[in-house]
Amino acid sequence: MNKTAMEATNLLQQLFYSYDSKYDKVDVLVCPPFTALRSAQVVLEFDKNAKIRIGAQDVYWQPQGAYTGAISTEMLKDVSCTYCIIGHSERREYFHETDEDIAKKALALVEAGIAPIVCCGESVEVYDAGKTVEFVTGQIRAALSQITPAAIGSVVIAYEPIWAIGTGRTPTPEQADAVCGALRETVQELYGAEVAAAMRILYGGSMNPGNVDALSAKPNIDGGLIGGAALKVDDFMALVKAFS
């Protein structure tokens, strides 16, 4: 919940000015608040040289109706969203979203042709108990429970340890890679080795210019789900560069 429409426009314009075609092999995505999505669409249409995509921070699974305050997949498509984050830890914690809710959202998105970015992550209590892998792979199994093999190719997974979000604490690169590797193994069990190898698995949780090189070097970390560092253009572009 950062940036008004005008502030988001200014940030995106700065981002576009900093963009270079050498970053084209990286999929760069911005997910502003709902109120700024139309502004992001206008900026994106104005500057087509920067291959930056638009995503949303959440969605509801119903196509329309008496669901005051909710946003549908068609509304997201109308403002050029091609990705959508679902299951973020803050949605789970503050808005009490369940694994069943997230599975419904994932299905609605793939049916609408929008790629879901499915988040998973553990609390410090789960981490300290040594149950991280069991917990996060369970979240992903539940989230993907309605996704067919034909549709799985659009799905992105994001591992975000809750205890590392915005705290400045992060797992070691080896720990983060091990969890992402376990998630990839889970995808392999469900959909096969080829799908698992192609699956993009992101790391989120205080990724910043100081730790991105170590994290991006790991074989199971394909990108980042960026929070605070995305609010500063120089920091964000440093992360894009690290994955280029």
C-alpha cells in the first residue's frame, strides 16, 4: 500500500528512463495498487521501448456481482495486467485468506489468461521449529490443487519467509536456495521434471542491492519479488541488472 496514482506515475517514468534494452532478457514487472493501475497502463503505452509489464497485488475469483470492494480478472485485463500476486503473507495474515481462497484465485487467473504469482512463506515460529519445507510445500500443493498440467506453465512461485519481509533479516543464500529447490521438487512431483525446470521461482524477503548477487547466483532462485527496494529506482534497477 504505497504510492498514489501521481506518485506511481512519477516512479514509473523514472524507471522507464533508467531502463536499457540490455535488460530485455529479464521479465520486469511492476505491481502498483489498484488505484494506480490505469496510470501505469498509460505510462506503459506511452513508452513502449521499456519492456516492463503490469501486474496486480490481488484479485477476487468471482467474475462479477455483489462483492463490494473486490476486483475481478476482467477488470485487471482491462488495465493490461498480465500477472497478479496471490497468497501474499500480508493477505493471509491481515485478511485471513485461506489456502482454499488462494486456490480459487489461481484457477480464476489462469482461466483468464493472467499469470498468477503464488506466494508461500513461513512465520518465525515455523522456521524456528524446523518445519519450513513442510509448511511452504503444503501451501503450494494447496494453491495449485485446481491447476491442470495444461495451465501450469503460466504459474510463477514466490517464496517469501515472513520473518524476513521488511526486517533486514534474510536467510542465507544457501537456505533460500534450499527452500526454492524443495518447491521445485514439489512441482516436479505434481507436474513432471520438464515443468519444474521451466518454473520460475522467485525469492522475496528483504532482497536488496547488498544481497542480490549472492541470491541471484543460486540455481533455484530465478528472480525476486521485491518490496521496499522497488520504491527506489536505483535500487530496483540494481536488482534487475543482477539478474540480467
